[in-house]
Amino acid sequence: MTTIKHHHIKFKKAPSSGGMDEWKTSLQKCKGITNLRIDVETMDLFAEYDLQNCREEDIERCMVEIGFVLEDSLMERFKRGWIHFTEENEQAEFKHKAPACCDMTEIEEKRKK
């Protein structure tokens, strides 16, 4: 199972202060982020991170702290909740070396189809 994750996080408002470079610098302080791209036109943040050091939930928290307003549609909230749940289980697998409640390899393979 790979520990590198690629996700995009939808937001509905970018911070009113600072700029792209400042936002990226602040977000890069989240331990585990290996790549980051912010597209203000489409209101997307694309993140690559190591799950052993960081979860999407951590990145979202950092985003809110610097002034981003996350997209709050039902679908986006559901998607983020599912990612939080699965990443928490994957991290538990890393720590305990035994399967948690979900077989993440099987879930990820089905999702790619």
C-alpha cells in the first residue's frame, strides 16, 4: 500500500490577505506535504502528501486557519468525510501492522475503475 496521496480540495473563497506564494508557504508548513498547487480560477487546491505524516484533514485545517473557506456543498462534505474516514483507517493499519476495518487496497482498486 502506498503512503503518498493525491487529492484535490474544493474551496469557495480564497484568503483575502496575502497572495499565492504566502498561502503556499503557510500550507507547506503542514508536515508531509510534498507537492501543492492552488488554482484560484477553479477554486481547487491539489495536494500530494505522505499519509504517514499528514492527512487531508490536516491540510483542510491549515487552509481554514490561513483564511480559505472550504466548499460546503453536500457532495464535497461527504467526499471529505469519506477521505477522513479511510485515511484514519489506513494510518491505523500502518501503526498496528494489521488490517483495520477496511481493506483499503481493494477500495482504492475499485475506485480507480
